[in-house]
Amino acid sequence: MTARCFTVGPLQENCWIVSGDEGRALVVDPGDEAPRLIGALEELGLETEAILLTHTHFDHVGAVAALARHTGAPVYCPKLEVPVLQDINSYIFPGYGPFESHDPEETIEGGEQLTLAGLTIDVLFTPGHSPGHVSFSLPEHSLLLSGDVLFQGSIGRTDLPGGDYATLMSSIAMLLNTLPDETRVCPGHMGATTLGRERASNPFLHELAR
């Protein structure tokens, strides 16, 4: 299993291409720059088996429609946030976009276990940054695709519509309490980290330790 990061768009969002068996791949949160992502997949010789979304803020879904059309891969979207993906231009900041909306082929809520690209993926419900936010855990590989829940030295913002600080902290506590410290965290912004490193040094998590 290999997880490759491609930082895209004006908000420097991390799209992750996770490759499993026999040249099959998952694309997680393709936020922008669809031609670049398509080119990377072709250069790597990877076939996209699915497009997974942690949430539907525009900086995470701007390339979804183009990538889905090009690859034919189904899009897995948090169920609570399907209306946003279907009408994305009603949910963007001034000065950004326009983006292409998309009707997802699959919905997820948390609690599912997916088998895609030869990988086993646990879908974890991690709201707080957005109402339907999910994270993707690959326990066999000690990997967590955390979207905008947990960052290196920081946490997701909660001042956007549907955000809630207490809910976000509860989601982070769940991750810390259920996944090993050595779990590698692949976030939606900034660099990769581990749960153990964030438990020890992230100033936003000090209250959880208390």
C-alpha cells in the first residue's frame, strides 16, 4: 500500500492517491487541478477504483466531477453532505470557483467497512468540522485519512456552517481512544503526522489529556 499526497488548489488542499493491489487506486478528496491528478494516475499506471470524500467543502471536491467522468469511478460521499456536492456553487467562498457539481454514486455515514483496491477501509463518523464528515482508517496499514479533523499541530476550523467545536473534539477523542498511537495521519492540509505525535504535542489536544 502506498499513499501519495498531491497538494492542489488555492487553499493548498491535500488530495491523497492510495494504491493497493494490482495497480488499483483510491483517490481521496480531489479538491482541484483535475488534469494534474489524472496525469499522475496515468503516469503511475493506476486504475481508479473509487473516489472517497471525507466531506464536501469546495476545496476538497472541486475536481470530483471531472475525475469521476474521466475514470468512471464511483464517488463515495457522506450522506449528510450529498446536497452540497449536488449544488457546490451555492457553498463556495466569494472569489473561488465555479466548480462542477456531481451526484454521488454511493453514500457513507460511518460504521461501514469497504473493500476497495484490495484494501480494507473502516469509515469513521468524525463530525465537527462539517456535519457529515467521515475519516477513513486502514487498520492493516496503520493509516488514517483524516480530512479536516486533525492536522499536524492543529485541528479543523469550526466557524463554518455546521461546524461545532465540542463535536470536533469528541471526534478527535474517539480517534485517539480507538486507534494506535503509531497510526499515520494523512490530513487534508499540511503535512502528515501520527496520532501519538499529536497526542503528545498538539496544543489543541491538551484539554483532552486533562
